[in-house]
Amino acid sequence: MQYVGMTFIVALLALVWFADLFMRAPLGIKLLFLSPLLWATAKLLWAVYKRLAWEIKRRRRAARNQRVAD
């Protein structure tokens, strides 16, 4: 626990340095590094969209069946 403060400062400086290095990088390198993150985000959004679509269909079917039963 003696060097926690210094470790935090060094980690923060490294993070700032990596961020600066990333900002200066060409677009192709940025896309290369961000592509897994972008792919995962797209898959997550697609899964949410599919789930919402399924839920809307299910509720419509339930409402249609409710109207028939009345």
C-alpha cells in the first residue's frame, strides 16, 4: 500500500499518453483498434432491436387474442 498513490499517478500519465497517441494516429489505425468495440456495440444493438421486435409482436398477438375472447 506504500506506492498506491505513485502507481495511480503513473497509470494516469500512461492513460493520458495513450489517449494523446491515439488522437494523433491516422484514421485507419483508429478504426483498426476500435473495430472490435464497434462490432460488439453493433451486435448488442441488434440483439436489443430483435428483443424489442419480438416483445412487440408478442404483445400484439396477446391483444389480438384478448379481443377475440371478448
